[in-house]
Amino acid sequence: MEQEVQLGRLCTRLINAAFILPWWGKMEAVQKDYWYFMVLLFLPFLKVAVQQTDVETVRLEEGMVLACVCPWDGQLSMVSWTKAPDKNPIAVFSPEFGVSVPYTYRERIEFLRAMPMDGSIALKNVTHQDIGLYHCSVQTFPQGPWTKDFQVEDLDEPPEDNNSTEPLPPEEVIVDSEVVAEESSNLTISCKHPHNGTIYQVILEKMLHGHPWVIIGICKKVEGGLVGEDYSERGRVNCADSLDLSLHLTDVASGDDGLYRCTFNTDVGVQTTVVLLRTAPPGGFSLSLYMLYVYIGAGAAVLVLFISFLILALGLRKKKRREEYRVKLHPTQRQKWRRWQRQ
């Protein structure tokens, strides 16, 4: 225990030295960047002296705030934020060097700095990928570091009942449409929303036989803007301004078949549509092609019958006209007509 405290104090002194020495004017700009890099490099391996053991649960929502305020007074050296399971910082603040945020979180994380020892951050344009465990580390002088953990969860989802031992009954799924795709071809599955109600979120899910639904894409409106989330491992999810969500599959394989469900969250309630995708081997049986051939064959048969009937009708009409013309002739002309027909 004493070794951990001593190690914590030593680390604190190293970190504070990294920011105090530049103030003395004895280090050049390159040396400042070097010390700052060394602090970030060894930060995940430092053992803190004081840590808040309780994990605070935060609701996943737009503009959520992770409040990390050091309880004692002192001099703030640095604040760093990490997200499990990665150990790389997602946000770092230093009174001397400012804010450092990686590209994936740029323009999404803001340090609030409501008070001198405040390391709180606010996140905007949040998605389901922001769910997880966050770790805040505040480095202070002279008392040392202080940390706090946050668990971001989607509290709008119903809690799972892990105490129940009875298996859940199979979900009854009503298929609205069926699509047959040939393997190695390209296919686009579109979520065509109903015309009633104003839509503010569309979720595309996939379910294989005997497996639960898995989210592969989300399209939603946040503060007048459009946010798209792509969790698909096989295709590409596109999100249009009108909240038209589509999944484009390239080189369709047998593993792509299954049920695809589009869930529309509207101001009049939740509406869903289900598409069943079946795959067929290249050159194999295809129901859509088979029905096309049936329609073509039936059309050709009707056309042949119509032409035959037309030819027969024209022949009968011509024969009838000949008979009428023969009756109208004079007897002498009738004999000449007969002789001409015999020749």
C-alpha cells in the first residue's frame, strides 16, 4: 500500500514537473511537446492515489454531461478522459497547452470549465457507439490525482429480466414482402416509410433463424440535423435527408439471407415493416425469373391464338364474299366463272 502511495506521489511530481518547468522558461517549444507526449504515453500506467469507487450512470442523450469535478482545491495540471476498452485518451485538457481531441471526437466534446478544478465534458451528436464506460483523471498539485468513472447507458430500453428461468416464447414475425437475390449479385434493401405521421428515427435490424434481432443501421434527426449510424459488417447503410434508410449489399452471399425489419418512430407511434431475403446460387432456380418466364410464355400463347383466330376469320370472310359474288352473276357469266375456276 505504501509503495502504491509513493508511486502515486512520484507520478504526480513527474506530471506537475512537465507543466511547471515550462513556466520557469527553461524549456524550448520542442521540449514542451516532448514532455507533453511523455505524459500522455505513461498516463494509462499511473496508479491514482484517490479514486471514487462508485460508477455514475448517465443517460445516453444529446448534450449529455459527464460531471468530473475534483473535490479539493489546488492547482489543476491536466484532465484526461478515456473510454473502455481502449486506453487512448478521447480528450485531454491542460491550462498550459489547451485542449487535445482525436479526430473521431472533434467538434463533439467540449470541456465545460465551470470552475478551476472542473474537468467535466459535454458530448453532442451522440450515437449508440457512445455507450460504454468512461474514465476521468484529474491531475492536481500538490495533492495528486483524482479519478471518477461513468457508465453511459441507453435508459430508454426496457431492462432485461435475468432472474427468469423460463425461455421466452418465439416472436411471431409477419413478413410484408419477400426478395430473392442471386449470389454474387448486388442488392439494395430500402426502408420505405408509411405516409402517416412525422418520422424522427428509423432503425434497420436483421434476424437470422433462431437468433435475436441485431441493429445494423440507424437514421435519426437530432436538433434539426441528420445522424446516421452504420453497424453493418456486410453492406453499406445510407441515410437520406428524408429519413429513407437503405442497406446496399455488394456480392450477395448465402449469409445475407434472413429477416430485415424497419422500425419507424413517428409522432403517432411505432410502425414496422419486415422484408424476407432469400439467396439463390448463380444460375439456379429463381422464383422471380420463373414467374417472368411464365408471364412471357402465357403472353406468347395468347398472341398465337389471336393471330390464328384472325387468319381464320379473314379466310371465312373471303370465302363468303366469293359465294355472294357468284350468286349475283348472270347464268352465262356464272358458267364462265365456273370455267375460270376450273382452269
